[in-house]
Amino acid sequence: MDQGSRLRRGLIRAARDAPFLQREEEHQLALRWKEDRDEVALHRLTQAHMRLAIALAHRFRHYGLPMADLIQEGHVGLLEAASRFEPERDVRFSTYATWWVRAALQDYVLRNWSIVRGGTSSNQKALFFNLRRLRARLSQTMDATTARTAMHREIAVAVGVSEADVALMDARLSNPEMSLNAASHDSDNEPGAERMDFLVDRAPLPDEQVGEAIDGERRARWLRAALGILSERELKILSERRLNDDGATLESLGDRFGISKERVRQIENRALEKLRKVLVDRHSHAAVALA
């Protein structure tokens, strides 16, 4: 039996052997802890409710985390509940502690279920912990051919998130994570190779990026210098048509300058031809293309 199993059995045995508390005794223990910080009273109070922590921890066992760790996190929730419990209110400690134990367990699962942190908003937590249950229920009533899209839509409405969030969480819960540092077992790979060694970076190489940036700056200087040969109207039309992101239409420019859209097209083509000629004359060693 490994250490984790021994720890889990010990915690369960201790919880089973702890005596139940009567309402008045529970009230007195809570008062002693709140007013006198009596740690003996705190221990008796929390130990008597470890059955609750174990029962709630058992509900989270299917996330693949050690049961002993879940039980200990449940105990952390009991301690948090004890620190906030108000004995003067007519509420049993178990009723109050249930929320804190569940919150501690949910937080632990979210932090340790995956090396990739998921959403931490209340809606994202609700999606994480309810997706499997909702998916299982809806799959019984939906047609298999349309189940996936319709199911995601239904779950998104029920939880209050987007369909994209549901699809992403569904993919994460349905597929095991794989470490990039894990050994690659492909027979064609050399011994000791890791998965990361075979990832392809499709971005340009650093020297290519630098070369492109330098060439881009050079072409921009050539163009700014060449624009000086254009008339004011040619420069305005060419700027509106080719140098702005939106790109004005021939018709809108014709209305602005009081000419036909065909005349605007002629002026644009003439300006481009003038630019092409001056750039080739000045920089015949470089390939210049204006479209």
C-alpha cells in the first residue's frame, strides 16, 4: 500500500471514529473557538465534521486527483468555515460548512486538474463542473447527427457562457493533455527525442525578418521621395485610392473634385505611371513593382 492510500485510510478511519456532536455541544465548541481561540475546541469541531468533508471530496474523485489530497482540501474548507462561523445564528455548523468545503474542493480541482489554467469566473467554474452532467443528460434526448452543435448551444444558454467557451471546454475535458517534453515514440525518431523537437515554427527566420524590415524601410523612402513629382490633385487622388486603408471609390473622388469617375481613373493611372518611371530611373538596380 502506497503512502497516499495509507493517508487516505487514516483520514477516513479518524473521521469514522470521531463522535457526533449534539447541537448544544457544537454551539459551545464554536463559541470557545470564536471568543477564546481554543484550538482544542476547533479540532473537535472540525474532526466531528470530517465525514462531511470526505463525502463532498468523494464527488470530485473522477477528476483524477489523489483522494487523500481532496480530503485534506475538504479539511481546509472546514477550517475556513470555522473561522467565519457565527454561533449566535440559529444554523448548524454542517449547513454552513458545506458551502466552504465545496468551494475549497472546487478551487483545488481547478488549480490542479490541468497544468493549463482554465477560466476562473463564476460562469466558467459552473461550466467546468457541470459540463459532463449536462452533456450526458442532453445526449439522451438529442439526435446524434446534430447533437454536438445543439448540445453546445443548450449548455451555453443553461450556464450563461458563449458556445465557443462550451466547445473549448468540451475539447479540453474530452482529450488528455500531452506534455511537449514527453518522449516521442515514433520509430523514425532518434532515441531520447521529445515531442517539442518536431514542432515546426512557420514564422520567418530572424535574418529574414530583419532583411524584410530593412527593405521595407528603403522602399518607403524611395516612394516618399518619388511622390514629390506628382501634382497636388494627382497626389490627393493616389493617396485616397492607394495609400489609405479604406480606399476611396472613383465615384466619391469624382464628386469631391467635380469630375467624372472615368477622369479620376485616368489621373490615377497617370500618377502611377509617373511614379513607376521615376522609381525605375532612380533605382534601376532594384526591382520595383507598383500595382
